[in-house]
Amino acid sequence: MKRAARTLALLIAAALLSARIQAQPSTLVIRTGMVIDGISAQPIPRAVIVIDNDRITAVGPDVRVPASARTIDLTGYTVLPGLIDAHTHVCFAPQDGKDPVLNKSIPYRALEGAAAARTTLLAGFTTLRDTDAEGARDADVAVRDAINQGLIPGPRLLVSTMAISITGGHMNEFGLAPAIDRDVPQLGDMADTDADLVKIVRRQVKDGADWIKVYATGSLRHTDPQTLESLAQFDETQIKIVVDEARRWRRDVAAHAYGGAGARAAVLGGVRSIEHGILLDDATLQLMAQRGTFYVPTLSNFTATQALAGYPDAFVKTVMTRHREAFQKAMKLGVKIAFGTDAGRVKHGTNAGEFALMVADGMPPIKAIQASTSVAAQLLRMEDRIGAIKAGLQADLIAVEGNPIDNIKLLQDVKFVMKGGQIVKQPKP
């Protein structure tokens, strides 16, 4: 009898708890000091955001507020859309000095990816495009799926598994003894024939890739120090093979391309975005503007302390100057510039440092913010879901103290984060 009574009491308690949960209003109201919606040229002062479950239903200074709604007071803050970083590597963490392929297991790198995802979400980035696992095979797929299933916290993640390169090119391990070189796992998938390209795209899609990443040019070690000509790893026909096969599976292609013939081949071949573009010339930038090819400049990675470390000072200065010029010309020509950092090669969680670099190189703060919101969402073909504070879109929101248009570095200290209507970070009392 006692056991039956105890069971009945537990069932009643559970029913009452369920009733209380169901009785809670699903509508949430956020009162703000100001909203930067990711689309408009000017902020909206004293805007109210109404959220039902995971969607924004209204935004503006005079919206109707349901009487039963819960309220969050962010009147001391500027509220923006959740930020998007369109060039990251969550399973890559070189800051510890270890070779990711030779010194780390893939399961360990998946755990590193989980830690990076959490750190990046708390920094205000609610969506990431991960532009290859840097040799970790499908570890980025595992991180994405664990986030989607609620096993770990993290941004909405779009992944590329392994990038496509060529034997002897970028992402092919070098400097090893020939006797062991062929047996060492690689940072990318090597494709040396047209048939290789098709087969690799198919396998990557099968493994779970949302995007295909191709190395259209080599790295800085493949760049002529005098002419600054980049090694073209694929021609236009080969790029088109990759793009066409990816399109068959409803996937887009991102191209690592510094400049020269390789970058031009990538644009003509139909890639969705050019990554880095540190040595893009006027003709290729004009072509990108005409064709609507996105440019993800990753300024953060090309500083004297990152990708350029170890190169001669004169070379570093020249490359940084050319990169700045390419970025500025892209703005003048109307190329669609999306925010990306190369996080992984840049410390995870410091992604927002890219904003200050973009502004320092001449981009207006509101445009830099849009590069990481509405423009990046368009690149990802997700503008109907994310990238703006707009009725019908996912409730991805962040908040900072002060006005980031006046001080873009405020985005490096995000106080509030919401992803899909779920609060993951709040201001300290």
C-alpha cells in the first residue's frame, strides 16, 4: 500500500509540474535600448522584440505586447542578430603547437571541436560555416550532429569535412621522408584527375558535408615572392566539375584562393565564395562583382602574428598591403563581402576581432555588422531563417552594452546570447 501511495503521489506531482510548464506563456518580449536589425542603415531606438517559441513575430518601437508574455529587460543594451562566421575550423586548434594529423586522434579533435563550438557560441556567434576539418575527416559532422541533437551547446553549424587539393599542393603534408610520406594521413583529400574530383565530392556528401571546399590556389609557400603569383591548383574546367557535381547534391562550393589564375578559374567555374583573396587583382574582383561571387577576406588570419609568421618582413608587408587593397577595392566595386575569420588558425572565441580589422580598413561599422548577419546569411542561402531581427526569422539575438556603431570593439564583449529562442548567456546581475 505504501509503495502504491508513493507511486500515485509521484504521478500526481509529475502531472502538476507538466501542467505548470504547459501553462507558462510561450511568448517572450525583449525590451531593448536599441536594435541593429542587420538590414537597416540606422538602428531602431527603444525597439521591442516579440518571440514565440523559436521565432521572432514582431519588432519595432510600437509593437503590440501580449499581456501574458514574459519580459526580458535589455533596455540598457543594444540588441543585434546572432553573428555568423562564414570561415572557421572548429576541429583545428594549433595554439598548442601540436600537428593536428600526426599528434592528435580524430576523436580527440572532435572533443576540441565541441569545446570550440561552446566558446564561439558564448562569444555571440550563433551560426558558423566550417570550411573543412583540417584532416579530422568527419569529426566536424559529429560536432554538428551533437549540437543539433542537444548533446552539446554550440552554434548552428554547416560543415565541409575534408577540403579538396592536389598532390604537392596546399593541405598535402610536406617535409616528410619519402619513405613514409605516402602513408601519412593528409589535411585534405588529394584529387589529381577529373574522376578523383567527382568521386571525392560524392564521398564527402555521403559523409555528411553541407558545403564542398576546394583549394583553387596553393598556400604562401607556393606563392612567388617576387611576382606574388599564386599556384593555380585547378583550372576552370576542373572547378566546374566540382561545382556541377556539388550542385547535383544541392551543395555549394567555397574556394580557398589567394589570387591570380587560380582565383579567376574559381570564379569562372562558379564557386559560391572566394576565401581569403589576399592577392586578388582588379579584373577578378570586377568579375566577382558581376557574377555575384561572395568574398570572405579573413583579415584576422593574415596578420604578422598568424599566417604570415616566419616569412621575411618585406614579404609580409607586401602581402598585408595587397590584402588591404583587395578588400578596399572589393568594397568600391560592390563585391558582396561576408564575415569570416579562419577561427582555429585564429583563437576560437576571439572571432569578433575581425570587425575592428574590417573597420580599420575602411568598412563602415554598420556594413561590417551586416557582413556578419544579413550578408553572411545570404551567402549560406539562409536569409529566410537567420541574419536579421525580422518577423518570421529564428530568434538568434545578442546584446552588448553601448553602441557598436560608435565602437565596433564592443562586439568583443557580448553580454547576452539567444539561439533559436533559447537563452544561453545573460548579463550578470
